[in-house]
Amino acid sequence: MKIVRLEDTTLEDVKHRPRQGRFERRRLLEGETGTPENFHFQMVRTYGDFFSPRHHHNFDQVRYQIEGTFISIATAR
């Protein structure tokens, strides 16, 4: 595992993806690709126009909201 300081990370404006709206991220921790210890830990900022339809992954995903209002899929659009 590689640990980095937030100040040493790059703020990425993620554009090429199947979701609508603005989405930024910082990659904080990453495991080794192709191993059981492979993972990604990212700090993400979404903006008011961001929308992600109901979907699923073949991996576990945990989200922790720091601030703002979350609109659940049941009430979105």
C-alpha cells in the first residue's frame, strides 16, 4: 500500500465516464493491481448536476458523506 499526503495528490476532473454532471477526485490509497489486496480509496467531490443511476459492481463499495445533502435513488429524478 502506498500512503500519500492530500497536498501531494492531484485533483482530477473526471470527464470520461458514463455518469452525468461534474465529478472530481483525489486518489489517496491504492492496493496492488491483480492481488487480493487491490483497492482504491479516493476523496470525491460531486456537484449539483451529478447523477448516477441505480447500478451494481462486482466489488464492495463504501461511501461516507462529509457534508451536503444526499438525494437517494428513490427520490432522484
